Amino acid sequence: MKLLLENWRKHLEDQNETYFEHMIAAWRVVWTLKVLGLKCLIHSFFPFLFTTAVSEKIECLEKMIKRSKQ
């Protein structure tokens, strides 16, 4: 249990975030991925819709994930 708490604390320190800042950042990633998944599903039935939705968001997702303020 102690190791788990140490890893948790270290991860938050590495990201330079509080627990709630980290939670909100993770939720933003989840929401973005859910929206992209829906767009991909729609695109599979209607190929002319959302033709660049995923490719345009890849860079945005990378920035969201590599958000540490080091």
C-alpha cells in the first residue's frame, strides 16, 4: 500500500499537478476520445463526414497528454 501511495504522489509531482487538476486533465482526455470515437463511428457509415476529425485532434491529444509543466 505504501508503494502505491508513493507512486501516486510521484506521478502527480511529475505532472506538477494537484489531485483535482490531474483528474480534470484526465477527464478532458476521456471526453475528447469519446467524441472522436463517435465521429469515427459516424464516419464509418458516412465516409464524407468527419474526414479529418481524428488526424486534426492527434496533435491536440498529444499536447493534452504531455502537459507537464517541467
